[in-house]
Amino acid sequence: MAKTAAPKTTRTAKADGIPAEGRKAPPFSLPADDGTTVTLKGLAGKKVVLYFYPKDDTPGCTTEGIEFSALKKKFDAAGTIVLGVSKDPIEKHCKFRDKHNLTVRLLSDEEGKVLEAYGVWGEKSLYGRKFMGINRVTLLIDEKGVVRKVWPKVKVAGHAEEVLAAVKEI
């Protein structure tokens, strides 16, 4: 009697669900704060920084957006698009963008499908209370849609500079 092979596990994701470096990034199609729909396929030929953040207009998320915006011209010069993603609706993204003069595009994933595909939706803990939310994660995706670098537990201060340095290395 022949043994049945165990089902193969996917190698496109780390144990925590975040796409692994060297693997294809999951496709996405999300509305942006500028009224467009952004797809990974539509960004082919450009490097993409995809940063996931918990909530508009909170201290860490504001600092992160401001730091990426401050470096936008350098990212542009490196042929790199920077996109911030949260569950907040487009209207809230627009207020957040305008209040803080953000220049990076913000994408809305109200349904959370992309958040789950990228493994950033999960259990969080604050002051002993557990809840589901977005973990602050950044991915650098190359021109062919391959994940080149993952920052799974982002510390906001100086993070945009660190990502820019990585962009210049690929």
C-alpha cells in the first residue's frame, strides 16, 4: 500500500502569515485617497513600499506618514512608490492626509482582505486587553512583484530612512 503524501504547505508566507522575502507578493486592488484604484499589477516595473499601519491620526501612524512623506522625492528618484494601508475609509484618509500634509498615497482596506492576505491582521494587546487589529509591518516589493524585504515589527522613528536605504540596495 502506497503512502499518501502529506499535503504541501505553502511557502509563500512566513509562519505569521506575512509574505516571505523572495516570494511573490499577494495581489491587491484597493481604493486610494486620490480617487484612484491601486493594484499591484498596475505597479509592475516599479518598486513598491507597502506599509501597513493601525489607524489614521494616531501618534505613531502620523509620525510614520510624515517621515515617509518627507522622503517622497527620494523614493520617487529611486523609482519607488510608497503606499500606506489601513482599514480607515477613504474620507478619513483624506482628512488625515490634508491635516498633516502627507504626500504618500493612502489605501483603504475596510473589508480587511488585503490585511489578511499580507498577514498583518492579528491579535494585539494593550494594557492587558486583547483585541484584533493591524500590526505595523512594511514590505519592499521589487519591480517584478517579489517581496525583497520585510519589516515585521516596525519602530516608527527612523523607519522611513531605513526603508529608503534598503530600496537603494536592490
